[in-house]
Amino acid sequence: AVALGMPEIPVRRRKSRQVQVGSVPVGGDAPVSVQSMTTTVTADVNATLQQIAELTAAGCEIVRVAVPSSDDAEALPEIAKKSAIPVIADIHFQPRYVFAAIDAGCAAVRVNPGNIRKFDDKVAEIARAAGDARVPIRIGVNAGSLDKRLLEKHGKATPEALVESALWECSLFEEHGFTDLKISVKHHDPLVMIDAYRLLARRCEYPLHLGVTEAGPRFQGTVKSSVAFGVLLAEGIGDTIRVSLSAPPVEEVKVGAQILESLGLRPRRLEIVSCPSCGRAQVDVYRLAERVTAAFEGFPVPLRVAVMGCVVNGPGEAREADLGVSSGNGKGQIFVKGEVVRTVPESQIVETLLEEALRRWPPE
Ligand code: SF4
């Protein structure tokens, strides 16, 4: 029998190397991790730590902070020390901030050596410092900031251009014997992004950080990221994910966690199987589903709870659920594994479901 919360058909993951981002392994057989990025000014240490704490509480496993100024770089030691989850410093052009981030105890750095090489060839020094400190580096290629040379060669940010850019950036570190890398090739168009990651997955063994860049506001961004990540993760591609939304980062984490749960890449916690309602419904299914969701929020045992609008099809349609209710005639038929065990007045449905859940799946 399949354990509660675990998938019946597990995803077969692509074989990637593993890097260690602080306490969180990424790649290899490590679970796919969820990450996000703070929106505070990094130099505002209290605000940044507060946001990191909120993200951690929401299930974020790795957090990235932007380091555009020396004030931000100076804030890194305290942030890295006090954050409960590994902190990645996101640096664009200034090699000195990379050294500062490594010295500060950041768990990883995101930097593109191509940017740094243009100004000053510090790549060898970064490779040495990161190697000595065992700090991995993410090469983050974005469609919007693709190298000019590649843009001219490919005409636009095609999957081939993104992958060529990423592998070239990797080679700048590989020349110095540094291979503790992970890669992202982000694009705002899910189809281009999917192709780019598929290509990259075939061409290297580095762990991959999935992202759809500039995915948009909450609704659109959630759908775009879910579609793109869903395709790739179901094919086993992707070792850590970041959902980008024009919304508070806690929302990104919730969406990321839900994507992983949907694919069985994280144990499912609560899954509400509610019917869409139809002309046969004898109860306000939307409201009942919301009340059941609220009542079961944080329930410590993974459960699939069905909320069905009528007794005609209810238990049959929801046979796969652990427990549930079908409503009709002002009453609720409470069922467990498809068998009706009790019938209660509508006003007692939610409490009865909880009671049955606690009795049959007592928290340890
Ligand atoms: Fe309609 Fe009943 Fe099915 Fe809900 S369970 S969609 S109310 S038939």
C-alpha cells in the first residue's frame, strides 16, 4: 500500500551532481527545495531578517538576498548568522561583494563570471575563494540580460542561446578547477524556458534551479510557473525552484510548495478533493470546501479530504479520498474510504470530519 501523502507513481529524477547550500543539499538524490528572494533593502537587517523568518515559516528552504551596494554587503554577516535557512547573496557586477559574501558566511553566491570578466578578470580568485570556503555558485542566465555576443549570434534569447551562455559561464569557472555550480536559464515564456532546461539537462550534470522570469502578477505568475515547472519536474528535471511573482515572496513559497506536493516531490499534507458543484448540489460547496480547508489547516497527518455536493455521486466519485462528506437534504453523509460511516446535520459536518480524522489518524 502507498503511504499516506506519498505518490503512487513517483517521478524519476534526472541524475545531477549534488552541491551543498549550507545545510540544504541541492541535486543528486536531495529533495527538490523551494527558494525565494527577499524584497527588503538588504542593508535594513531587521526588515530583511523579519522577512526571512516569515519565508521560513511558510516553508522556504533557501533564501536569496540582493547585494547591489556596499551597505548591503556589510549587512551580510549578521543576516547569514541569524537566518534560520541558508542565505544566497545575489551579485551582479562587483567581484568585491562576492568575496564579502563568502567571508560573511553566505551559503552560496549567485554571480555570472561573464559580467565580472568584462571589468576585471577576477574569476580565478573567486573560484579559489569559493572553493576554499566550499561555497557553491549559481550561474543565473536570464533572457533579458543575455550576453550581447550570443544575442547577435542567435538573433534573440533562444533556448540554444541561453544554454550556450550558461555553459560558457560554467567553463570560465571550470578552467580554474571549480565545479561546485548550479545553473538557471530563465525566460518569461514557459515554452522557451522548458526547451532551454531540457537542452541544458542533456548537456550537463549540474543541478538546475528552475525559474520563469518576470512571470507576472500572482494569478498569471502562478499559472505560468506551475505549467513550466510541472512539465520539467514531471520529467525529472529541476533540483531547486523559485516561483517569481509580482506579489509578496511568501506567496511564491506557498506556490512552490504546492507544485512540489502536487507532483509528489514533497509529501502531500492536506489535499481537499472538492467537487466543482453542479445542478444536483444541495449545499454551498464552495463555502463548505473553504470551511473544511480552514478546519484542517496544519493537520499533522497527510490526508485527502473530499467535499462533495450531493449524495448521488459523492462517495463514489471520492472513493480515493481518506474521508469526506456528501451533502443532501440538510444533512451530511460522512464517509471513510468510500464507506458511509455517519450521517449528521449540515451544521455539524466540519466538526464531525475533524473528529473522525483525529480518531482514525491520530497525530503521533
Ligand atoms: Fe454535482 Fe454531486 Fe458531482 Fe458535486 S458530487 S459535481 S453536486 S454530481
